[in-house]
Amino acid sequence: MPRRETLLQMAERHVLEGEALIARQRRLIERLARDGHPTDDAQEFLRSFLKAQAEHIAHLQGLLDE
């Protein structure tokens, strides 16, 4: 039977997944810019990802501080 993820493990996973998503989005923006495509929408998504990541980090820190 698979072991269930704890709240702390979930928060840590969210932070790690967020880091990967942000890195991918930054690479996409670089590629779009290099190829002469607009980056406005991609940059808006990046801002959203960064905001969500800040929330993930705050949640994780709150759990660690308990």
C-alpha cells in the first residue's frame, strides 16, 4: 500500500515543482525572445508562477516554524 504524503512533504514538493516550473518558463521566455516572438503573455504567466511560489514558500516556512 502506498504511503500517504504528509503536509510537510506536500509543501516541500510544491516548492520543488514551482522551482522547476519557473525555470522552464524562464527558458521559454528566452527562446521566444531569441526567435523574435512576443513574450508578454509568457512573462505574465511567469509573474503568476512567482507569486504562487512565494505562497508555497510561505506555507512551507509556516509548517517548519510550527
